[in-house]
Amino acid sequence: MYDTHIFLDFEMNPIPREFKEERSLCHAEICEIGAVKLDAEYRVVGRFSQVVRPHYAPIAPHITKLTGITDEEVAGAPDFEQAVELFANWIGEGRARIYSWSLSDWYQLDDESYLKEISLPWQLCQRWMDFQAVYTRLIGLSGANPLSLKFAIGTVEQSFDGQAHRAVDDAANSAELLRIVKSGRLPDQARIIREALHPSQGLASMGDALHDQLAGWRAKEK
């Protein structure tokens, strides 16, 4: 059983092309960490939001346009090592499972820590789950058609809450999908998209798939 469930999201700033050796290891730097903490019963118990000062370049104009993050905002922010330590302290003690919307966040964290020769805190080296892949399967799509977070939110007939492409808001909306799945509400809330994708299967098969997925999670959490 996990003590906490951490749903995280990173925003990234590209490393300029003139840093050829660095870019061969890592194409971007984390410029914002956002996360939501759920307890063992999947209740939201905390939020984490921290901008991060890049080392190799100012915030690119297209990143500011996408996220709203500016050079002024990150000027006095912690660097990567400091921000990761703050995040790990926020996760805290106990056994945690970490979720992200695809594993690109894990690859980014691993690559950037290697580039900057930083050992990741143990809190970030626990079990990770690619929730995008899990959710895509539950909706009935193949792994070749992964859902964007925006579309996934639409499958349960909800609106995105907050500002898209800000890390804590992306994490919070992803965490709400996790809560819907774990509560057993997904077959009902995804009725329209499920029936559109698989009109002959109905909701019963979705319920069976969800039951199998939850059983697998429970077995791993023990």
C-alpha cells in the first residue's frame, strides 16, 4: 500500500543549439515543477508549484507564450538542484507512487540530472506510472493513439480547470482523472466517448477492463 500518490508535471525550456554536447544528453531544462499529492484514499491533500531558473538560456519567447513563465519570474528562483530538493522534501517520507502524463517527465528528470551531475533524491526514484498509457487503454484506444491531456479531460465531459501548460494545473487535472478511475466513475463519465469508439461493446466491457486494471493496481500496492 502506498502512503501517498504524487501526480507531477514539468514545463521545459530548450537548451540552445550551440550547446551541442549538452543537447546530446538533454534537449531542455525544467523551468517549472508542479504536483498534486493524494493520500492513500486518493484524496487531494496538497499542491506544489515552483518555477526553476534555467542554466543555459533565458526563457524562450515561445515558452513564455505557451506557459506565461517569464525571465523575470525565474530570475530569483532556485536552480534545478535546489528545486528538486524542495520538491523531494514536499513529497516527504513514506512510500509514494509517482504518476505523470506519459513518461517524458521521467526521461527529462533522468537526463537533466545526468547532464548536471546531480543525484536524484530517493523520493523521486520510487515507482513511476505512465498514466497516459493506462488511461488510453481504459478508454479503449491503442497505445499507438495516446490521448492528449486536453482530450482526456473531454472524455469525461469536464472542462480543464486552471491554466493549461502551467505545471501545477496540468498535474491537478491529470490527478482528477486518476481519482475518477480509482473511484469507479470512469464508465459512467466516459459514456459518450466509449460508445462512439465501441458502439457494439457497450459499458459492460469497459467496466470489466476497469475492474481488471484496478485489481492489478491493488496487487502492486500491497
